[in-house]
Amino acid sequence: MKRRALFTLIAVMPLFGVACSGDDAAAIPTTTTAVTQVGLPDPALPIDINPIPYKPGELVALGNASIQIGVPTTSAENEFSFDVTVTSGSFDPFTISPEMFRVYTIDGKSYTAQFGNHTLQSEEVYKETFSVKIPTNSEPAMFVADLGSIGDRYFPGAWIFDPNFTPETQE
């Protein structure tokens, strides 16, 4: 599976061609550009999400919860899966639901799984495999956990599936 970062929104590949002008068509080179566009995320990403995504294996504190995802695998039937671990850091119980967890593909579509529907008690660890079937040929780009609906002490986070992703440094 080829890996790409979702944040590469437009890939531009210059192609060189020949234009017809006058009697000597081969004398004037021109540049033609082919543009590959990536879909916009549907639904849109949470406005307060960290703009630099995490990588599989990183343990990320999202307020009163910590999340870690494993390295994803893809089956021959376009089934995309990885382990997700949610750890409660709250003194009070809270409930996670499938709508809080999505896999976004390069074309902008998102998919949920039956991951969640669980109430975590204080310091409880919930681990399950997140598995979705992707009906298109679009590659999975990132996993988003949006815990903001639980309360103001929970935040969204995103993990990119590209193991070679390196964020650009700010100058």
C-alpha cells in the first residue's frame, strides 16, 4: 500500500508538451500541468485539532483521556484495521461512542467502526481493534479521535498513517 500524508492536498506534476504555432510546431515548447486533487474531509476536522498529526505508537494525552493506536494492516478485502487503546485520566466516568472515532481517506471520505460504546471508569484502560471496510480505492490517510463532545477537558487528536511523515519546520 502506498502511503501519503493527508496534508498533501494538491500534488502538481509538470508535463512538457509542444504547442502548434506558425509553420514550425516543434519549435515552441510549452508547459502543461496535471493536477491531482485530494478531497476535503467529510465531516470537517474539529476546529481545535492539533495541526501536526501524531504517528501510530505514540501515546497522546487528549485532556482527561490518553489514546494510542497501533500500526495499521490492510486485508485483501479492503478491510483496514489497527488497535486503539483509550485510557481514562478522569476521576469521573465518561462514555465513548463510535461517532468519536473516524478513519479519513485521501478522497476526503470518513468511516466509523463499532469501536466505542463503552463507559470508562477512573484509570480504566479500554483496548479494541478498530476495523473498517473501505469500499473505494482511496488510501486511508489518518485516524481522528474527537472527544470534545464529552466535555471541556477532552480534546481532539489525529494520527497520520504515513510512517515517513515529517512535519515542516516553522521558520
